[in-house]
Amino acid sequence: MSEMPYLIQEWEQAIKQIKSVIAARVNVNSQGEIEEVHILAGSGRAPKQIVRDVESILVARFNLQIDHKKISVAQVDDEEEGSSALVESTRPKLVGVTLRTVNGMAEIKVELLTGDKLIEGLAQGPSSSHNKLRLFVEATLKALAPLTLDDFIFATEDVGITQLAKQQIALVSITLIASAGEQSLVGCALVKNDDREAVVKATLDAVNRKLPFLRHD
């Protein structure tokens, strides 16, 4: 059951991606089965449409069948939907990266923008090709650290550049450590002009879906 809080968060986050959904809360029983799904949505779509979308996304992504009677939808006026836009506006975005190498040691700085706040993280270590990529992951996670609750820690597991369909892809593996257990997170990003920026974007891809649940601001 240690994975259950993370599974619930994954379900809720998937539901929140449905059009007009502002917030979602999933309640489970002692066996981990879904008992209730509570949805807060804007008034732009019919509740039955939203319920069908919830059923569809749970089946498609998680192979979960749920009785539509367990899904309740509360609606607010469209102008009150600003909370979902607020989450998107505060999602960290890459501003820039800096690499300095002196005597075989690398210093990495990653700058991110969350809302109107600029945050940065620094990481240092040997300047081997692979380790520099790892340092970009660690600098990104250090930039995010002040935003997250102290109970949660991100640990870098692996990073690499691979090729898929003639495209270079940055892949990052991170472990989220909490008192309830651990969860593996994986992110990816296309390498366009700079593999360093792609690694930072892959790191953000891995953690951004978790940040709304971990932030203390």
C-alpha cells in the first residue's frame, strides 16, 4: 500500500488534464479500489461529458474500470477557472544554463522561471562528458528544492542521450523519496540545438507532474 498515495496522485493528475476540469479528488477503500471521484469543473461542458472523459482516461491510461455513479461533478462559473491557469503559469520553465570548466572540474548553473520568480541551482563535480549531464540534472533539482516540502527528496539515478527514429532524445531517471516510500520518475526531451538544455527539460518533464502535490508555496 506504500505506493497508493502516488497512484492516487497519478489518477488525479490525469483527470485534471481533461478539458474544463479544475480540480480532482480520488477516494479509495482499504483494498485500494476507487470509491469516489470528486470533480470541480468549469461550466463550459456538460457534467455527463466530463464523467465519460474521466471513465475513458482511467481505462486508457491505467486500465481502471469505474462505475460512472461513483463520479460526481461540481461546476463553477468559467471565470473561476483561473486556478488551473495559475498552476500552469507557476510550472517551472527553463531560462538558461551555464557551464564553467576549471582544472577538470565543472560548475553548472541552471536558471528557471516559476510564475514571476527566478530560481537557480548550482552543481559541481568532475567534468567528464557523462558526469556533466548528471550535474545538469542535479542543478535543476537544486533549483526546485526551495519550492518543495522538506518531506520530499529528489535523487538522480541516471541520465543519457539516446537516438530514436533519427532523433536525439535526452532521458532522465529520478527517484522521489518520501516517508511513505519511493517512486521512480522518468522524463524525456528532444535534443534540438543543445543537449544540456534538453537534459534540463527532461528533468522538468520528469518532476513537473509531481510538483503541484509537493510545493509549499
